[in-house]
Amino acid sequence: MWGAMLQRYQKYTPKPINIAELKTALWNDLPQEFIDKAILSFRKRLRPCVAAAGGHFEHSLNTERA
């Protein structure tokens, strides 16, 4: 999702000059698919984080990309 937001920011002209404009530039018309994928990714990372009691858990994540 960060990548999609970065692409939107880079293409946005003129650049936002305040928080309200930045929110509009990044969030308006952001496809729901990106949001859904980010939520699923967060859930997948949250479980190992909780199991590790907040400690290092990246090694336990599946490194395959879809």
C-alpha cells in the first residue's frame, strides 16, 4: 500500500502543501483492493508478532511473494 501511495504522490501535481491536501492526494480513489491486501498482510504479520511477544519475528514469516 505504501508503494501505491508513493506512486500517487509522485504523480500528483501540484504537490500538496498541507495535511488536508496530502490526504486528498493519497487517499481519494485509492482502490479498495490495495486497502484489503494491506489489511490481510497486517494480520499475517501480527500473529507471529504476538507469538514472539513483540520480539523479533521476521524470520518466521513466509518469504514467498504472491
